[in-house]
Amino acid sequence: MKTQITSIALSLSLGLSAFGQEAEDVSQALDFSQIKQMFPSAQNEGQGKLGTQATIDIKNDLVFLDGKDADQLLQSWGNLPAVIDGLVMPEDGAWCITFEFSSVGYVKDDEQEDIDAEEILEQNREAQEEANKARVKQGFGSLTIVSWVVEPRYNAQTNNLEWGMLLKDDEGSETINHEIRLLGRRGVTSATLLCSPAQFKDLQPVMNATLDGFSYTDGNKYGEYKEGDKIAEYGLLGLMGAGGAFVLWKFWKPIGLGVLAVGAGVKKFFGGFFGGKSEGRIS
């Protein structure tokens, strides 16, 4: 039986939007020292700390920003303030992978056989319609969910839930939000790849290699669950905006309400800062 999504379930994902076509047209390549000048937390080696729950290996010439700097960058791209744990991106800022942990408790994975891609897509479209009302009130454009680019699937070996959607904004620019939920003992980390459709195919192996470097800290891994641990109020379907998705409002904090924005902001942000219009760290 279909369970309708309510408007408060909009925050079920990072809701990242509008990585438009101009994201590939960055005015100049930056070097790490310039990024470090803007974002003191920037790292291009070692391990990045994702809050207190997890770490990410910094490799493949990527740059890591902690939660505070990541939020500042995303706001510069036209998104509402939010609390996230960090992101990785190339030096030109042409795409990024964001990370956010939610302490919802241990999510049981016994709904693997109940995943219905068509129903989940329709429910997410309904939720996005509600999200658009809030986005418009905040001065943002609306977004439309076009189709799956990766149908929902769960990997029982890695305890990762994955799906990807193609979205379009009011001006016709398209973006892809590739979502992966990394299940842990005490909650779930959302990893979201923001990129243009043209970039998506080439970035799949990069996404996979990056997540190979993700790890929950000792005591926080999914397999370390112990009797008596907090159990989440929903399962795999709830993580995707299906089933009991209405409970998500209690746990997931929205970024941009529905789906985030990047797009032309990449060129404007980096080009403007290093074109002499700003000095020092953005505020």
C-alpha cells in the first residue's frame, strides 16, 4: 500500500540541486594554496574528519573541507545554511561529494526486497513539489525530478543504499544528485555527488574510489551493533522517501529544501574571489 510523503519529508536527503552546465566552465584552475587562503580547513592529503563518527581518505587530487567551510561554500552557490560534516571536491570546484551524518540510530536493512523504484520516484516528485513552495519563499527557483539515473539498490556487503536522480531547474539547466547512504551503528551518513549530466559517467569510478576511503570510527561501524542500541524509526524505504518517510523530519536537517544549488555559482564564486573582487576568507 502506498504511503504518501508529507511535506516535512523533504529533508530526507541532502537535497542538493542545480549543478548546471556552467559548472564545467570554471574561469581558471586554482591551486591548493588559494583554496587554503579561503578555507582554513582545506586538506589535500591524509584523512578528513567527518564529525566524530567517520573519516574519509583524501586522495585522487581531491580537496577536503570540514563542515563549517563546506557549508560556507554551498551557501556561496545559492543554498540555505545547513549543518553538514564536510565535502571533497577537485581544485576547480567543478563537482563535489558532500557528507552528513544523522544520529537516527541503527537502520535495519530487512526491507531490501520491498524497494519499488517507480513508487519511490513518484513519492519523491510529490515531496519536491512541496519543497518548491518553500524554495520560492526563500527566493530560490523550483526544481523538477525528471527520472532515475541510478535506480535504488542496496549492497548488503557494504551496507550502502544507493540511488540517483536527474533534476531540472526553471531555466532548463540539469543536474544529477547521486545519493549513497552509508549505514552505521548509531545512524546514517549521506554521501551526495553533485555534478552535471555530462560529468556523471566519468565520475562514477571516482565516487566509488572516494567512498572506498570512507570509514566509521571504531565502535561506530554497522557490524558493531549491540543489543540495546537505539533503533531507527524507519528502514531502507524511509531513507529514500518511501514507507514511513514522514518521520525523517525529526532527524534530517534540510540543505536548500529539496535539492541544493551549485550551477553558475562555481564560476562566479571562484572567478570573483580570485579576480580581485574579494580578499581573504568569505563571510
